[in-house]
Amino acid sequence: MVSVASWNINSVRLRMPLVERLLDEETPDVLCLQEIKCEEHLFPYEA
């Protein structure tokens, strides 16, 4: 079964530690983030 997590994050850069924790603990196959409030060149792709 595929697991999907959806989160209205309201600023991805401020909440990266929480995103990393979610990915470590819940290990979703797909993570959908809304309201990331981040310009593309500032998005933490490496995280």
C-alpha cells in the first residue's frame, strides 16, 4: 500500500527539522507540501 502525507506547512524553511522528523518517523511514499512560502532558488532541495 502507498502512504501519502499532506501538510499545509506555512514556510518550509522554518520547519525543515519537523519535515525531516516526519520523513524519518512516518516514512511516507509521497509527501505533499502546501503553502511552502519559499522562492524556488531558496527551497531546501538537499534536505
